[in-house]
Amino acid sequence: MLSTIHIISGATLGVLATGSGELFFWSVILHFVLDIVPHNDFSFARSRKYFIWASIDMLLGLLLAFYLVGDRIDYMVILGIGFSILPDIVNFVIMAGRISPLKFYVNWHRGIQNRKKDWWGYLTGLIVIGICIYALVA
């Protein structure tokens, strides 16, 4: 799933959650659920192009999340965003640091991905954003 979707869902949970423990739990769980749902994602190799697009994706996610949350932004929203992308950060740290004993996590995380390169992958992302907007407005 694109980081934009994870960030927006985390910001939404940050608005809705009543405590940081609850926020951590649901943000991490939702991250994995969103990875299991059919989605579109960057498919090119880890290269300069990948890191440019990944950076744009994260920036777009932050801008949209802050726009959608509006004046309700507080530390819980920031925590929600951080918790929602934490599984990918852990994945990156394990791979970049070549931490072999934790390679099982990377393999598991890759294994649950349900990448689709057709319209279906884009549709699920739009549905998630729509649900988040509804949750923030309701």
C-alpha cells in the first residue's frame, strides 16, 4: 500500500483514538490489514527513482493528512501517522542494517502484500481514503 494511504489512515486513527496504547495497536493492525487488501504499490527496483517516488508519496500523504485533519491536529495525530508507517520503517531498518535474525519479519511482511497493477489496486486506495474522510467528517 502506498505510504499516502497508511499516513491518512494513521492520522484518522489519531483523531478517533482515546489513548496512545489504543492508537498504537490499531495503527499497526490497520497497516497490516491494508497490506493484505489488494492495492497498487511501487513495483520498480529499489533505485534512485524508487526513493524519489517514495519521498513524493510520503510528502503527499502528510499534506493530505494535515489538510483532512485540519485544526484537530495534535500529538495523537502525529503519533497515529508514525505508528501507521512503523511496520515499514522496521522493515527498512532490518533490510538496511542487514539484521539477519529479524529477516523473518521482512519475509513475512513481503508475503502478506497483495499488489495489483490494474485499476483494482487504485480503487482500494481510493476507498480507504473515502472511509477516512467519512470518519473525519461524521
